[in-house]
Amino acid sequence: MILWILNSDSGIKLLYKSFLKTDADEDIVSGFLTAFHHFSMEEFHQSLESIEMGGLRWIYILEPKLKLLFVAAGIKSTKTEILMGRLNVIKESFVKEFKPVWIKKGHSWDGNMNVYLPFLKVIEDYYGQWEEVESINQVADFFDILGVFQQIFIILRSILENRMYNKSKNIVLQKIENVCKQFREQEKFKNQPELKNITFSKSSWFNIIDINLLKCEKDIVVKFLKSILTEVIKTLKEVKGKDLCLKYFSEERVYTYIYNNMDLLKDLKLDMFLLELFLLV
């Protein structure tokens, strides 16, 4: 895996890390990646998400509000969904760590780039955990499951931010906060310490990236996530109604995500759960 974190406007490299042997000049490639992204935005009016090039699979994630472009490259045998899931984990972690820096600098990433260097250790720790996980098939599937839930939660947050007025959004957030508290009080979840790393707050939404895959019970965690997600959809339906929810799911590409990842969802036995949840509402 090779990773770039870039200023999406200027192409300035904030961080670069390669776990693959490569002779490529990281600064030259940084400029190329940004130019390629700009071309995609101008010609197709959307950010490029995935492409195969130079014998590698490339994944892009744009964070437009913070002017960040996250790019990962992996060998072609790496599933797109896995690479996207890992890049999402890194993106969420970086934003959580450095958004205060962005605000302090007046919505700019310029200046002393050394401030971002400590995050390389975070990337290395994640990668080390992923390598360890890959040696255990069952846990590897578990990682994919967490990636699916993380992506679904990201899409649902977009619905709140892009499709709802503040009044409705605040009602939904308060209801979800109450539900999460109630779940944590249930006896079947109380004795699972790692569930504490699945967090929710009104400001930062859901975060499941900090859970240690090797220290938790897969079935319990998946049951917990299914229950939470079901209640979130139920809450959206109560506040906005079934018809509007179906419209939101379509506009924010929930169905596109499910369709494009159907093979993975079938392998993980999440296909029917998600189809019933989002189609039947």
C-alpha cells in the first residue's frame, strides 16, 4: 500500500507513506495525482474514486470541506472495497486528529508540514494491525464488515448534512444519542469492553475505527452494529417519513453502494440485511 494525503487545491503533500518498493518520485506523483483529480472534477463533475494504472489499483477519497485529497495505491489483487475501507479509516483518523489544526490555521494546510509527521506512526500502526489481521481469515472478514458499516454510517451522515434542515437534524441526532445510551446499558453488551470503542456524538457522528479486531467477539459486535443501524433507519423514518427516506437513500447513493458491493456483501452475509433495511424501510 502507498498513501498520499494532499491539499486538494494546491497539490501540496501533507504526508506520504509507502509500504511497497517503488522508484517513483513522491513529489512528482503528488502533482500528477492532484492534476488528475482536477481533470476528473472539470470533465466529469465528480471526484475520481478508483482506477487501475501502472500495475496498481488506485483509490481516491475527497474531503471537500477541508480541501483534502486522500489517495491509496495497492497491488491489483487487493479488493477495491478493502483498499477503500482502509483509506476511509485513515481519512477519518487524520481528520479527527488535525481538524483543529486546520481551524487554527484559518482553514489552511500551509505552513510547517512537520506538524503532520507524527501521524505516520498512526498509519504504521494501522498497517501493522491489518497485516496481522490478514493472517486470520475470520478476522479479515470482520475487518471488511466493519468497513461496510463505517461506509454506511458515512452515507447516512451525508443525508443529515445535505438533505435536512437543522431542526430535523437535531431531532434525529438526539434520538440516536438516546438509543446508543440504551444499548450500552443492555446486559448482553455491557461485558464487551471493545464496544466502548464504537462511539457516537452529535458533532462527530459514529466512529468504529478504533475497535481492536483481535480483542472482541465478532458476533456480538456485528449484532450491536446491526441493532444500531436499524434504529438509525427507524429514527429517520419516524422524523422524515418513508417516502422522503427512500428519496434520500437514492440521492446519497445508498443503493449504488449496495449494488456495486453486492458480491462482498454476499460473502459477508450482509446483503439481505441491508436490502431489507433500506428497501423496506
